[in-house]
Amino acid sequence: MEYEAVIGLETHCQLKTKSKMFCGCANEFGADPNTNVCPICLGMPGVLPVPNELALKLTALTGYLLNCEVPKFAKFDRKNYFYPDVCKDYQITQFDFPSTTTGYVDFEFGSEIERVRITRAHLEEDVGKNNHFDQHSGVDFNRAGVPLLEIVSEPDIRSADMAYDYLNALKDILIYGGISDCDMEKGMVRCDVNISVRPKGTTELGTKVEIKNMNTFSGVRRAINYEVPRQIETLESGGKLTQETRRWDDDAGITETMRSKEHAHDYRYFPEPDLMPLRPSETWLEEVRKSIVELPLARKQRFIKDYGIPAQDAEVFIGNMLLGKFFEKAVHGSKNTKSVANWVINNLQARLVESEITIDELKFEPEAIRELVEIIDSGAISNKGGQEVFIELFNKGGAPKAIVDAKGLAQVSDSSELDKWCRDAIDANPGPADDVRNGKENAINFLKGQVMKASRGKANPQMVGETLFKLLKG
């Protein structure tokens, strides 16, 4: 029997706020353990939470970016469970009335555009972090209370590679929208994977297994590629799958049972009594909608269509948003958009990496790249001369035309001077000259090299070739 995987993802991302969800403690990574805490995020008796308005706005904005509905009513709930990293023995989350519902993400998968539906994106508070040492364990509550958005997909994913591409597309959207920095090394994005298998061609869902707390997208892909064959092998050998939560052992490359899967009633959800329901006004929502940005996929398609650049170049500009913005300014009004893209990607990007500076620290404006391309295309300087101009631009700033004049990089295009250099090269090298006359046209390159050498690189290469052929072929 042939089986297919049915996969849904629950992606948790920390929101880009300065303070926590319900108190004024800093939302900061890397502080000493248990220093960014207060009675509210530690759940002391008698304290009252106050919602972070920016977190509410970022949640609504995420809804719009993910093509979701943003309901006019939402509320917070208490999810009760007793783990060491939950200091008040419950988590404030959203259960039956979340802040956003029913959306979708379109993304590239292979040569196709795939769509994964979004069930909901609900707002909650993060929990603390357990740290395990040789002889003891400790809990750091600095992360407890950080605003966390949980984006739940429908089970529309069919493979590990599709899950990987979906997660990267989702991450790009969140970064573009300013929702989260999505720094996985800082734990800003984590993922739970729900997997079942079923006979291909059927619609009934199989027994779901959840893999908890994945902190890398490559780990998600590896875990799925392990878990799907494990489930199929269990069924084919006559075994029975049970609904459970498993953990991923990245070193061993296997999933292991953690516990039987909890159900909603196990958490004893009930409305959070200390927080009023959310009823966003149209004025408030309109303010949120002003922050909607162009999504990465649409941006890539526009770059390819409007600027005529290859998909690979467009992908670079989508992956580096600041570089893409620089390119759009540089390319404005250019007749050679591909060349502008090449200079930004191959020259500017490389120099930025080498020098470890940011685009904001550049000593020249984007328009200088367009001017440099125009000067090269006009034949006023060679590509080699263009490289010299760019290095000067990068190191000291200025205007390309002024740098060309100051360095004496202008190419010689005067026909009489070119004619003399070419005649001298032909007279000094009769062998290659005869080869060209006899049809071996590649020999012209040697003669061109001699002319460039004699002119110290200032002769216009295209005109040199034309002049040599004219003198040799008549």
C-alpha cells in the first residue's frame, strides 16, 4: 500500500517589542538569568496583567500579511499546566476566540506556487527556559511573559521539503513585516510538527503524532524524514500508532516518546479573569493596515517583471531586504538594469561582507552605481576602470564622473591615436597579423592585448578590435 504524509505546523515566534506581553520588563535576549523579571511575569499573588498594545497591533498586522480575518472580538484564556518553566502554573493564551483566523501563505516550492492554509495566529506569553547542568537544573524566567505569536497551519503539507520551504517563506514574511527578527539562534522561532500518514487517495486523517519544540528548520525537515517512514513501517508491520508527543534527538537523528498527547480538556482552559476581551475599532485596525508591506513572493515577481533581472538575482534582493531597497534606488531610471544588479550583487555585497559595514554606513548614494554603469556603457571607461572607480567610491565616496577625471581613467576613443597603436601592433607582430588575414580571427585577441599594453589600458577595447579588423581585412 502506498502512503502519504499529512503535516501541519505550529510556528511560535517572539514579537518585536521592547517589553514583555503583560508587564514592563525588558524583552531582551542574553541578560543574566532572572534579571528581567517582576511580580507580574513571575505570577505573584494579587498582580494584574496589562496587555502590550504594540504586541496586539503586530498580531493584527500578521493577520493581514497572512491573508487572515481579524475578528472584531477576541479574548485571552488561561491554559493550566504544571511544568517548571511556567512559574504561575498557567499560561495566558487565546483559545476559542483568537485575534486572527483563516488565512493562507503562498510560497515557491520547486517550480510551482503552493498554498498552505492558516487556521489561526493567536497571541500568548512565552514561558521560561529550563537549563540542565551536570548535577542540577535551573530555570531562567527572563523569557517568561515575552509576547509570542503561534501560527497554526492546516494539515496541507505533504513532505519534509515542502515544510522547510513553507517555514522559510513564513519567516521572510514576518521579517519583512517587522513582526519579529526571527533569530533562531536566540530562540525567537520554534516549531511543533504534527504528522500522520494515510493510504494515498483516502481523505480520513490518521493518528497524529506531535514532535515538540523544534528550534531549526533543517531539524524539522530531518525529523519529518525520520518520522514518516517510522509511522509507515509501524502500520505495515501490523502495529498501531498512538496519539502522543515525541521529541527530536538531533544527534541520534530519531524521535522519542515524551508523553501521551494532551487534549484541550487536560489544560482546563477558561477565560482570563484579569483581562478584558479585545474589541478592535475600525480606526485602530485602519492604523494597523497602514503598516502592511509588499510580501517577499510578490516583491520577487515584481523585480523579475519590472527590472528584467533573473530569478536568482531577485532572490538575492528578497533575502537581503536592505540590499534590495538599495538596488531599487540605484536602478531607478537606468537603461541597463541587469548591469546595475550585477554591480550591487557581485561588487557591493562582496565589499560589505569583507569590510563588515552596513549599507547605512556607505559613503555614496545608490544613484552612484547607476551613474557608473552609464559611464561604462558609454565606452568612456573600461570595466577595469569601472572597478577602480567603484573601489574609490566605496572607500572615500564621491561621484563616479569626478573620480574618472581625477584618476585619468577615461578611455581613448580618438580614431587617429587608435589607428597608430593598431598599425604599430600589426607591424611588430606579422605572424598573428597574417593569421587574422588567413581566417584565424581568434588571433586578433593577441593583437588587441598588445594595443592595450601600449596604451596602458586606456584604449577603447571595442574600437581597438574594430580598427584592427579594418586594417587587416580591408
